[in-house]
Amino acid sequence: MKIYQNLLEALESLNANKLRSALTVLGIVIGVAAVIALLSIGRGATANITNQIESIGTNLIYVSPGAVRQGGVSGQTSFGNLTMADANALATLPNVVAVAPENDGRAQLAYLGQNTNTRLLGTTPSYQQLRSIEMSDGSFISDSNMITRSSVIVLGATIAQDLFGGTSGVVGQNVRVNGQPYRVIGVMAPKGGTGFLNQDQQVIVPLTTMQTRLAGSGFFRGANTINTINIQMDNAKDVTQGKADITAAIRGAITRPRERTISPLPANRMR
């Protein structure tokens, strides 16, 4: 009975102060809606950032002369030039899924009356897996392209648009790279990004082609040097130990003779 009387008094109070009651309800509704909206925006932004990071590869370690880096953070290391022998050795370390050495530079591309200056990347077939690259048309570079130092090229979506006005019908066409003819074998799917991380605004050739036909690299103990070795670990938990293993392996290799080799790394190395 007491509960019933309290309910009646509450209803009478609300009825007597309709405007104040309405404003109170409105404030509650706006407050709840604002909280829900902020949570949704936060989750959306988190998902977007995560997708952008994952689009350039996950669980990555970068090795360059003098440094081992994870996500742009350098470790305290001290070693000199890198070669394909180093990349092949690092591919055998525990929990390493893929290894892709690379050399990069700039190149002038031309097709008929169109031309553009863009980033030129020389790498191996495993770079596709390591960087999560999807193809819009055609195929990525292959082991046979590496062995034969083929004059083939894979275009970013923006470069294909600049030269050909689109990404379809591009495969099989010939473009001139620094004045030399190269056959287009593939166009990468649009991904976006900024600066050197923008896949759409770069082109890729076999590493051996880059070293011998385009931007010649230096030599160290009879082998071509490499700017960077990209390494993908099995999962995020392996990255810290992986950095230590990589540093130890390369430091140890400094005191050992290097073998001259241009053999490509396998496109996929799954345990």
C-alpha cells in the first residue's frame, strides 16, 4: 500500500511540474545519446587505425645497417653492410614467417606522353605476404623474375592511373623506367598511406633487377649490399625475442666470411 501511495505522489508531482519533468527526461536522453555516440566514434577510430597499421603488415621487424627496428623504434646495435646472405640466414631463425630484403630509390616512369617520378622498390616475392599486398590485376614478382633479373614491374594504383588513366588493361603494357623498357606484370590494389608508406605511389621490381639494371648497389665481400631487411614474426609475442635473435645473428655474421649469392628467398616460409 505504501508503494502504491508513493507512486501516486510521484505521478502527481510529475503532472504538476510538466515542463521541469520534460526537461529532465530530455537531459537524460541527450546525455545517454552523447555517451553512446562518443563510444561509437572511439571504437570506429580504433578500428580504422588498426586496419591502417595491419594493411602495411603485422609483427614486423626492420633491419638496416646499424639498427634493428620495430615500428620505427631503433634498437642499440652496431653492424655494417647487409647482403642477401644475411637475409637468407635470418630466414632460418625461430618464429620467423617471412623475410624480404629491399633496396629503394627514385625513378622516372614514362608511357607515351605521360610520365611521373616515383619511389622505386627492389625486393623479393615474399614482400607481398609480408606487406599484405593484394593485386588488382596481374601478379606480383616471382622467383623466376629474381633469378633471370627480368625487366618486369608492378605498379601502384596511383601510378597506373597517372600513366594509363586507370588500372584495367595495364598488364602486358611496356613502360620506360629511367629510359629502359619494362613490362607491367601487375597492378596493386589501392591501399593508401602517407609518404614512403603509400603503396599506391610506388613501383616494384625484382631485387636483382634493381641491383644490376637500375640503381646499382654497393658491394661488400663480393656481394651486392641491401638497404633494409624486412622480417615478419609469427606473432606479436615473438617480436622482442626476435629482435635479440636477429641482432645476435648479424653480429656473429660480421666475423664470418660472406658467400656470394643472388638466390631468391622463398615467397612463403611457413613452419
